[in-house]
Amino acid sequence: MTAAFAFAVHATDGAARSGEIATPHGPVRTPAFMPVGTQATVKGVLPEAVRATGADIVLGNTYHLMLRPGAERLARLGGLHAFMNWPHAILTDSGGFQVMSLATLRKIDADGVTFRSHLDGSSHRLTPERAVEIQTVLGADIAMQLDECVRLPAERDDIARAMHLSLAWAERSKRAFEGAPPGRALFAIVQGGDDPALREQSACALVDMDFQGYAIGGLAVGEPQAVMLRMLEMVVPLLPAERPRYLMGVGTPDDILQAVARGIDMFDCVLPTRNGRHGLAFTRSGPVNLKNARHADDPRPLDPESVCAAARDYSRAYLHHLVKANEMLGAVLLSTINLGYYQELMAAMRNAIAAGRFADFAESTTARWRAGDRSPA
Amino acid sequence: MTAAFAFAVHATDGAARSGEIATPHGPVRTPAFMPVGTQATVKGVLPEAVRATGADIVLGNTYHLMLRPGAERLARLGGLHAFMNWPHAILTDSGGFQVMSLATLRKIDADGVTFRSHLDGSSHRLTPERAVEIQTVLGADIAMQLDECVRLPAERDDIARAMHLSLAWAERSKRAFEGAPPGRALFAIVQGGDDPALREQSACALVDMDFQGYAIGGLAVGEPQAVMLRMLEMVVPLLPAERPRYLMGVGTPDDILQAVARGIDMFDCVLPTRNGRHGLAFTRSGPVNLKNARHADDPRPLDPESVCAAARDYSRAYLHHLVKANEMLGAVLLSTINLGYYQELMAAMRNAIAAGRFADFAESTTARWRAGDRSPA
């Protein structure tokens, strides 16, 4: 345990900003990308390898962990940090999103949500208070309020109902979190779908409650990127500058670049690991599909400029072979390469912001993605 | 490239011996265990992690590699060492064993074997000369002659026919290998099933041909351990003391201990990685099934005395969780732990032989395996 939660902005460049979050498990440089460790593991990647990519913080999923191995068991085992051998910062979500997307027979009422496990059909209940309790016993450095997230497109009435419920749950979550050990933080989640008025109402009400950080939820759930960016342009100015802003579940490298340009500080997404398991690499030349036969005889590494050894020490031909042969090492290497690229992108954005050249950086980065990856003639 | 192939025995203790094989890609301490890298990867384990377990040499499979990515493609890509990012020694088998166990529609004649790929049904042919050629272009430090291996139990006539065919192929392999780059070695394979007279005939004929090393094939293919050990006791004394002896495809830790006691220097086996993928750990307290519910709340590491970080840094509860959740990291960690245990066992045997206390070591090691693994009361 090193410090209580705190956030400092070190530099701004337009709406973009770089800074640092202090947590009981070390600092988190922002803009930050959080690899997703759903079941207490970033899929296929050793914790020291996750750290070596440059990650300061990972995300854990309350829904998955409460079902298996179970929150109280995890607490008896010393909490999530010890369990997954990750001594750095951890943010846990509240479980709400997964209850909506994975659980069966879910039933929402004003007090909480009852659902059946997707693993064994057993019945469980999450309330704002229980979600906070679970995250507290897991030992999360940053906990999230329970919310209800609506998949877009959706009816305005449904979005409004979920947003108001999430506001009520935010208040209860905050009260419940008063008993948490000192130094930890609880973030609120702005909802409101693609409706500007609902987003504004949600943001302003949450800011009035005074949270230590603000997430924007309910985006990247089916809407076009332009809609997501419009919502950010609308919501971010309503949030206090001195608190971190977290865009949940986002996204592609371009999504992240565009969101940082609009003042977002934190991200999480399964794309680097999920796509890595499916043979797709993220690189400074855009996405590269290693399944493609053009790589079969290519002795070049995926990215000779990478800071990630996995991107430099193995040929495209080898990665292609591993993917085609369905070898586990292909998933391991490509997940590592993708996490490495995401962290390299975050570091480059932090440097560009600090140097006051973020717009130039964004332009040249986007141009290189668009130019794409080429095989030798 | 560091040295030409050579073998030196440094110490003997009964029939057991410790020593070192020099190869163009570095020394191999014996008795040696070779992790199996079937498709140019030790399944799920990064090459630097394989090395960190203490492996000096890995095994590559000619059959798999000739089908995918293809021998000549691999040669154009710089050979197997560069392809799989393993700069240390490599032994390749000749493909014969996998043709018999994996290929379909195989047809053996005096000249070689024609078969269809288990991947796509394409037709291929291996002759003694082609098997040597493939292993040569792959860049193997140690190549194996093409042989025919018969699964036991089998009719004596069938064993005899295969043994004689393997002898003829040994001679042709040796001639073909004369064109190989200097410094590399070709090993012969003693066949003869569980028939002492056939084993003797095979061994003596091969020794007359003068190979740089001698493998014993056709064991651990269905017969009881006692039969295998009897064959070793019979064959090993017929082999020249100054050449390495390699027991192919063996085995459990106990198989290896018993074979070292009978003068074997080299081993390969898929057990550490295959069992690791299925939730089974090899430890100094014998095999431990991490699927077992008794581990669910156990905060102890698998083996606090291990030299392998993976066996020390993760609780049994965590490994149990990963295995139950079918998480890739479970396979990665348990494969690494098992390779680490195998290498730790080999190192301990080398030390015991050098110290002249191999019998004591074997007894105490076996006693500890038999005592088994216990959970706290």
C-alpha cells in the first residue's frame, strides 16, 4: 500500500490531458489503458508480461468473480491482487454490465437485480450495496457503482428509466462505500444512452453527489463512433476537471485516440486480447490479420520498431504458422503484442500531450493506420 | 554456432552417468530432458520460459513440420532455430513414429513410406534419405534415422520385419547424412520390441555401423514399465560407453529415474505439457490434480521449494480456479511448472551422480513421490 487515491493533471493540450492517479497499489499514468482480467487473469498473459507491456492497472469483473471463485472465498485468499499475483492497481466493475449481457432470467427491481449464473444456473442477487461490498472485499483500488446499461439503439423511455435507476443506485453506492478502507475510490457512471438531455441530467446529478471519478457508460454498445464522440463532447465539459474520466469498454485504437482528444483519461477493452486470440494484431500500421496467407513466407517481424519483444523477436511467418496450427503460443504472443501496442499508444499520447503536440501526433498516427500494412513487393 | 557434436561422460555411479553433449547450438547437460516442440513450439510456453526451466535442448517433429509449414519453407525462413526463436540445441525425430501414429493410408515399402497428411489428406513420402534431408534443412543439431516403430504387444514376425527394415534404413540414413553440414550428429534407433534377441541383433548391427549416438525406440508404446526396464538392462550394455543413449518418448518422472539408473542420457516426452494442459502437475510430492476441489481454498503454492517461479508465486486455489474456468493461463502455468519440475529432477540426478549418491537420491525421491501430496488438515 503506497498512497491514497488522488488524481493530478500534469499537462493539457486542447481537451486532451495527461496526468497520474495515485492508488494504494501504485501510480497509474493517464491516459491509461486497463487490460481486462475478467476471471482474475488477463487471458493467456502472465501478470509480469502484462506489467512489462506498460500496464499500471488492470480491470477485474465483479460478475465473473462473484460466481467463480466467489467473492468471500477470494477475500479469504487475500483478495484479488494476491490471488492473481498482480501487485499493481486494480479497478473492478460493478457487475451490472455483465448481468445484463451474460446472466439468464435477470429481473431488475428498484432495489437491485436478481439473475441466474450463466455457469450453473444458480440464483444470485446484486444490489448497489452488495456490489460495493464485493468490490471492497476483493480489494479493488477503484470500485464502480452498480448501474444499468442499455444496449443501443433503445427507446428513450427505457434509456431514461435506466439512467434514473442508475442515479438512485449511485447515491446508495456512495453511502455504502463510506465503510470501505481508506485510500480507495468509488467512481460514478454517467448513463443516458445517445440522448444528450438524459446524458446531461445524469452527469450533473452525479457531479452534485461528488464522486472521486466519473465513468461514461452505455457507449460502444452498438452505436456508430460519431454518436459516441458526440456524447463525449457533450458530457466531458460537465465533469469536474480535477477528477479522472473513464470511458468504459472502449475500444479500438482509433476510438481511444479520439476519446483522449475529447478529454478521457481511462479506458478498458477486451479487444487486444480477444483479437489476439483470433489471429489479429494491432500495429502502428493498423490491424494485421496473421491468418492471411501473405504472411506465410514473410521473415519480417510484425513491428521492428516495437518496444514489445514479442513484436520484434518472431517472424510474421512464425505467427502465421502458430495461428494456422491453432497453437496456444499464437494467442499468447498476439495478446502480448496487442497489449504492448495499446500501451505504446497510450505512452505516446501522454508524451504528445506533455509536449503540446497532440493534434500532430493524432494526425500522423491516424495517417499511418490508414496507410495500412504492406508485404514486400 | 559454438562447437561440433561431441559427448563426454563426467561421472558415473553404477550404470547411471552424467556428462555433457556439445552441439553447434551450445552444450546439453546429461541426463537431459528435451521438452517436445511438435509444431515448432513447446505448447503454450514462450521459448525464454522453456529455457528458464533449465532446458538445454528441445525436440522438433519432422512429420508435423514437413506438413506445416513445410521443410523447404522453414529452410528459406532460416531454419527451425530462427523460426521458433530457440537459439539452443534442437533434436529432430525422423517422422517415422508420427507417420505410423497420425497419418492415414500409409503404405510401407522397402524404400520408404507413403502416407496422407492428417491435416488435409495430401500425399507425402518419406524415405531415409528424405528424412535426413528434411532434418538437415531444418538445421537440427541432432537428427534421427528413419525407422519403423511397432506398437506393443505385436507378433514377433512383425517386430522382426520392422527391426530389419529399420537397420537397412539406418545404413541409408548414415550415407545420406554424410552430406550434412559439419558439427551435426545423426543417431541410430535400436528396435526389436520386447524381444531380447531382436533387440540384441538390432543394437549390435547399429553399433557396427558406428553412429554418434544411439536411441532406443519402440518402448513406452503400451508395454508395462518392467518390460521397458528389462529391455534397457539388456540393450544398454551393448552400446558404446562413449556415445549418448536416448530413450525415445519416455516418460513419467519415475520412468526417467529408472532409466537413468540403467544408463540412459536423454529423454523426450509430451507428458509435462500435455498433463499441464489438463490440470495435472508433477511435483516432488508426486502428481497433483489441480481440478480436485480440495485445492479451492488452499492459499499454499504448489511447491514452495521449487526453483520455478510459477510453482511458488501462485496459490493452489488460483491454479484450481484457472483450470476450472478453462483459462489459458492455467495451461501456461502448469506446463511451465511441469517442465520446471522435470528439469529440476534432471539437475538433481546429475548432481547425485556426480556426488556418487544416485541410489540414495533415487530412494528418497521415490519415497517422497509415494508419500504423495496432502492438503492441510
